[in-house]
Amino acid sequence: MLRVKILASSLPLILVGFVAGGELLPGTQPCISVGNTSLQMATAPWQHQLHVSFTDDPTSATVRVQLVERADIADFVVVDDMSTLDADSCTAPQDTRFISIAAHTSPSEPIIYLSKDDGADYRIFVQSRTFTAREAAALIVSAKRSSPTQTTASL
């Protein structure tokens, strides 16, 4: 009888986790390796350690990211229609820091203006079925803030 009560009391917590955006078995998430650390989009509200936000006003942005039409002119390229993916680029023993896109951030966190206009701090090319240009911009801005070293991406 005690087992049934424990099971019955844990089901609402599991449902709350799903409603809040968490997963029981996490799927493959976009990831960027920066040195010995990896940055990954958060899947649950309690995971995020870094925040970014987006604005439609270029004057209020702290970082400008340009969407480009060609991969050869981009600073960061995301293409996920390849036959093989480098699944080990963001796995243990690296530390993982989670990124979330917030409605508003503190003044010390980046506010991104994403557009196709020239004069941006970073240029990205995104051709993906698994994540958006906003997520790619959030990852590259967070990676560049964490370390000025070379970054690699993986899905």
C-alpha cells in the first residue's frame, strides 16, 4: 500500500516537470564546445546558468548578429542535414553551462539584435531542422562571452 501512495504522490511532480519544459530523457540539444566547457540550450527552467534576450530595437542591443545567406562569410555555421554528426564534441568530462532565452535580462547580460543588416558583431548561417536562428545566436554570443577561443558546434 505504501508503494502505491509513493507512486501516486510522484506522478504530479513528473507532470509538473513536463509542463515546465523538462524532459525525463533529454534529447540531443544544440551544443557549442569552448575549450573544456560546453554551452547548451536549456531544456528546463531550472537548468539555465546564462541568460540572453532579444530585441527588435537596434539601439537597445548590446550585441548585433547578422543572418547571412552564405556559409563561407559566416563566423558561425549551423547545418544539420549532414549524414554524420560529431556526437562526442560536447560530452563528459567537459563542464556544461546551460543558456536560456529570457524576456528580459539584467544589464550585465547580452541583449541581441538579430537581423540581416550589415555592421553586426557576428555573422551566422543557419540551415537547421533542429534549432532556430535565435538559438544559434544565443549560443554563439554566450560562447564568445565565455571565451575568445575557437568554438565548434554539434547537434
